[in-house]
Amino acid sequence: MTGGSPYSALEIETWRRLLAHGALLRSSAAYLGDFHDLSLTQQVVRSAAGELTLAAQGAALAATDDAAVRGASLAWATELTHLALTASGPAQALLTALQVCAGQASNLDPYRLLFDALEELSAVVYGECWDSPTLSLAGLMTDPHLNGLDDLYPIAGLLESRNPPVVELQIYPEAFRASAYAVIPRLFVHEFVCHVPARGGPSSNTSAFAEGFMDWASEFFFERWIALVDPSLAPTAIEHSRAYDQVVTRAATPEGAARRRGRRAAEGLVIWLVSQGGRQIDEASAWLARQAVLLNCVDAPEAAKDQLVIQLSQPFSPQLDASLRRLLPGGGLSSLLP
Ligand SMILES: [Zn+2]
């Protein structure tokens, strides 16, 4: 049954479980970096993470969203009190802080809060080209990266090209934890900046343009936006987004190689702008991020955009070098599309 769940793809029990888990992680945002790190070395902190999973599981059968969050909050805070008594040093300080955070959990949808805030910022950057997406939340029966319960990042984001477009956040609840919650903003910004407004037909996951060049731009925006959207979470979100990227971007796979090539193209262009154009690196990066957004909105086939990115990922030919010099400072990269 799905009555009461705000997401059609999510049964009410899974919704209340994910709501309670996400709400407690959200209220603990400032401590999630320590929570993750100490859970790797301190058994008592690992137990606290296990108790959080159990508290969220217990919320699945609550009668209302509010009861789900209140019940999980109380259950976890009680366990944290007991665990803190057996801990010492930084682990004890952390568990005591988490206990206070647990008491402050709210029943607002933590996924939608991130989605809405980041969507608003994306809409400003894309302007008329923006096509407001809706959020879908889905619970997975297995880990999307096939790492089972050990996966630090048992989540995935994808775009369904419907009208309006649907961004689906998939979570494997059994392995959900602080590290996974911390990368949700990065997943949203990737879908918003790379895919939602993309023109040029359906995107391939081996597109150096969509997955690499645009992902470079999405990282640029993400690192600026997260500080506005959730300053407490920002340092941990940035740290885990980089770690997550290492997990999902493997040079030996076609997807990973395309992603790396597209990013090298972007980095190479920034370096060229700094060395040839006399710009500061921040200014060059901001210019390129803006150009990437404009290029994404150009109604040209993705293959043409890939071709340009592949050219940019190699040592610049004299023709490309000359073309780039000509288009600066006022022109746009889209004029170089084949
Ligand atoms: Zn993508």
C-alpha cells in the first residue's frame, strides 16, 4: 500500500523508515563527518550507527510521519545515552552531541528540503532553459553498487525524461548511513546541472560531455551551493562527494573513462585560460562553468558536444588554439561546436 507516502514509488513503511532515518541524519548534520570516521575505529560509535538503523526500522510502522520521527528520535537518544556511559574521549563527546541532535529532529521531508533548495539555485543558473523537475524517492531491495551492507554509498540518482522530468533518488535502506546522506546533495546537483536541462536527445552514460565536462561544472556549482543550502553539512558533503566519486568513477570502465576525459577537458581549458588569457583561476573556472551551462542548452546533438570535448581533452591543435583566442573574452564555446 502507498497511502500516506508522498512518493508513488515508495510504500508507506519504507517512506516512514527513510523519513525517520533522514530526519535524524539531518539534525546531526554538523557531526556526520566525525560520526562516519569514528564508526570505522570505535566499536561504541559503530554501535550507535547500528542503533540508528534499528530506530529507523522501528519507525516503519508508525501511524503518522510525526510519530515516526518522534519515535525514532526517542529510541535513538535513549540508546545514545547508554552508549555514551560506556565511551570515553572523542567518542563520548560525539555520542553526547548526537543525543542532543536527536532531540531536535523535525518531521520535514529531509530529501525534499535538499531537492527544493538546490533546484531553486539550478533554476537561477539555467534561466529560461530550466525545466522544473519533480522528485521521486525509491527504496531499493539491494545495493545499487552490489557492495551489500558494507556500501558506504548505497544510493543512486537518475533522471526520467518525462514531462515534467523526474529526478529519482534511490536508497537501499538496509545500508543507509551518514556517508550516504552526505552525498545526496551532490547527486541532485549532478542531475540538475548535467541532465535536467540537457538538449540534444537522450544522454549516453559514456558521454564525455554529459558525464564529464558537465559534471565538472556540476561540481563547481555544488561546492558553492552546499554552503548556502546546509552550512552544517557542507564540509562533510564535500568530503564524501569526493570519496563517492572515487568509488563510482573507474578509469577502466567506459563510463569512468568518459567522465575523466570530460573533466580533463574542463581542467585543461581552465589552465589554458589562466596561462594564456591572464585570468585568475576562480575567474576562469566561473567563466567555464557558465559556458558549460550555455552549451548544455544548445539544441545540438550530444555527439557534437562530445566531439568538442574530446578535442579539448587533447593538446590543443593550432586551429583550436587560434579559435579559442578569437572567441575570448566575449564569445561562447558553443561557436566551436562542429
Ligand atoms: Zn549522469
